[in-house]
Amino acid sequence: MSRFSAIEQEFGIPKGLLDATYSVESSRGANLTSKAGAQGPFQFMPATAAQYGLKDRNDTMQSARAAAAYYKDLLQQF
């Protein structure tokens, strides 16, 4: 069971999506800042973080919840 399973279930997004994103975006927290200004384990830009109420882009679980909300919106839109 992934550490993000409960969040994925709560937001109704595919199982494993957050873990895969965490791995790709920040190498599981090893690279928390991009040259473009994205920051944190899920690489949020400041405006997107603000849009999803993310206060601390470096907090893994806060970022995971914001990423789940973002994915839910994208899945509904597309």
C-alpha cells in the first residue's frame, strides 16, 4: 500500500498516480527545486500552489493532497 493510497481514494484518482508523480517530479524528494521555479515533492509552481491552497510546497503530504485535487480537476476536465 502506497503512503498516498488514502488520498488517492479520497479524491477518486487512479491508484498509484501520486506515487508515480512523486517519483518522476522530485525523485522521491531528492530534488525539491527546479530551474523553472517549481518546488517541492510534486513540483508546484507558486500560482498553482496558491490555486490549490498549498501553503508549504515542501511538505510532502500537503503537496500530495494539492496534487490529488489538481489531478481530480484535470480528470474531470479532460
